[in-house]
Amino acid sequence: MTRQAGPEPPDLQAAPDARPRTPDFFIVGHPKCGTTALYAMLREHPQIFMPDVKEPRYFATDLRSRLGARAPEATALHTLDGYLALFAAARPEQLAGEASPEYLRSRVAAANIASVQPDARIIAILREPAAFLRSFHLQMVSSNVESKRDLRTAIALEPRRREGRQIPRRCHHPESLMYSQHVRYVEQLSRFRDVFGAENILVLIYDDFRADNEATVARVLRFLEVDDALPVETVETKPLKAVRSMGLHRLANAARVARTRPAAATGLGRTVNALTPSPLRSRRAKALWRQLVYRAPAPPDEQFMRELRSRFKGEVVALSEYLDRDLVALWGYEDLS
């Protein structure tokens, strides 16, 4: 895949009132580790501005879709002017920030961010590898990016997918299906530390965030040097459902896109909506449909989870040393070979 050029720095020589507002901090990932909840809580703080677009992804130029941006709003976010326009409404006394979980995995995002905001503060959230990959895989299936509902099968396909084979037709970001490459925590953090310095990076652990939202958010506020005494309402994100039927799920997704984003609708989605009788659009009918298409996630395959933990133990040991915290014990890796 051709790597796209990094962003042009804004004009910092312009008069103060004419300078575009650049974000001061970035929540860089990982996905499925609480980034959405943290974003939602921080944007309620009066001293913080975060745009309505949660994941601009502007600086991860190496992870952009192989098909390019389809919707006009996505095309605008691939330009520096369009990206910085997200922060134009931030008041002078507010810190501006954004949350794009792909930045941590990107090989160029750290340098790209520094070209625009060299004093940025960086927030990362990490999760026990096996649990992270299980949750991330569920998200990929739900997003119609992954066609294999079984995690073991999906991970086994990595070598073939790396060669460009057996990539699902709807997957516009093949790198996202290289699951094991997501668990390179020390390498990923090092890219940001090399650019911004350890003092400007806050690494959170998902277990702490889940155990005490308020304490973790207060820690983030202190890191950002805003008032940590102001109350911030905790947010619980909606749990992800497992897909029971891939065919029906794709049908439902096509219809949803046709309703909410007509410009991006496919012929299938428009047809489904046109042919759906009004009674089938009632709340009860929709609830029955969801029961048919989705279900609660099955319990994890403990044997395979143990295999994954054995595979990633070296990474957990290295991360423990890097952060000077015993994650081997916290995540239950002591008895793994």
C-alpha cells in the first residue's frame, strides 16, 4: 500500500487571531480499551474541548482506506484545513483534544502529530492482550470488516492475509486484521516517547479504568493540568453483541447506512428500506430482529485464550519493565511457560 504524505504544519507565523487552533492532547488508543468512555467523559469538562467527531484519524496516514475516503465529510478530514476546522470552536482558555485509537498502531502518527503540535500530550490505554484481541475481533465482525466469527480461525489467517489473500471484500483496512501486530505495546509506546518524551505521555491500564472510572479520569485531568476537582459524570459504553448471522447482519447494516447516510448507501440498502413494510419498522419488530441477528457473546475459549497469553507473555514482561509495573501478576501470566 502506498503510504500517504504527512500533514503540512499550520502557519504559526500568522497573527495570533489568524492561527488555526491545533489540538493540545491526543487519546491514541488502543481500541476496545475504554477510549470511547474516556472521550465522552473528558468532553464534558468545561476546561476541555473535544469535537463531535470522535475518531478523525488524520495523522494515521499509513492506515487510511485502500479505497480512499468515500463520503465528502471523510474527504475533508484528510486535509489539514478540514481537520483543524474540528477545533475552531474551542475557546482560548480550553484545552483541545481528540481521540483516534488507530494512532497507537500507526507507524507515522507520532511524527505527524509532532509536525503540527510538537508539545502534544499523549494518552494511551492498554489491555491484557488476549482479552483485547477477543474484544477487538468482536468489533471487527460487528463492523463488517471481519468475515470469520471464530477468533482462532481469524488469527490463523494472518499469514495468508499478509500476502493479500482471503481478505474480506468489505475490509478496506487489511492491516486491521493483522491481529498479532496490534500487540506490540512497547514498540508502539516507544514511537511516541521518542518524539514527545516520557513526561508528556500517560499510559493507563484498562483494569484500573474499569475498576475506578472517577479516579482514572482525575489522573488524566491532573496530567492535562486542568481542574480535577470538578465533577465528571462517569460513562458506561454499550456492550457489544456477537453476530449470530453474518448474512442478516450485513443486510441490517446496509439498511442502516441507507437510512442514516443516504449518500453512502448501496443499492441493497436502499432496496431493503424500500421493501420493508411499515409494521416491520416498529420498536417491537426491531427488537425481534435484533434477537434473530445478534446474541450475547459466547464465553471465551479458555484453551485458546491461554495459548494467546503464552504467545504474548514476552510482550507483557517487556511492558512491565517499560512501565515499571508488574503486569505479569495483574494479568495472570505468572504460570505461563
